[in-house]
Amino acid sequence: MAAGALAQVHLLGPDEPLSFTHLLIGTVVAADMASFSRSSAHRRAAGLLAGSRASASPVATHQTKDTDPLARLAETTMPAKSEACVSQG
């Protein structure tokens, strides 16, 4: 697993949730990513954390860093619309 390899060279901490070992490392990685890619990565992280029943705080942290308003709108409205369609038969 890539996270394990990064933890072995001390770029990521050894525990979950995953985090960079130093603020500077996270800053450099974020600066090297395009804005859209960074936003997409935060959206995926929020979804993975929510799916693993993580506490609300790390999920919310990633959701607030997702800067794509259309993706956020789709994620908040589509599940409710889907449930409504299923319940109506």
C-alpha cells in the first residue's frame, strides 16, 4: 500500500487518519497540485471518511476544502432525490 511506504520514509504518520508528518510537507504537496485536483482529492477523502464512519470533524474538514460548488451541490441533493424516487416507487 502506498500509504505504508510513505509512512516508512516518514512523510505520513503511522496512524489513521492519515496525515503528513510535518506541516511543510503538506503545504508543498498541496502547492504542487492543481486547484481542481486538490478539491477533488478532498471530496474523495470526505467520502471515504464518511463511508468508514469516521467522526464528523475530519469529514467536515475535507468537505470545507472542496472548492467545487457544483460537486458539493450534487453530493448534497442527489442522495435525497434518489431516496425520494425509490420511496415513490
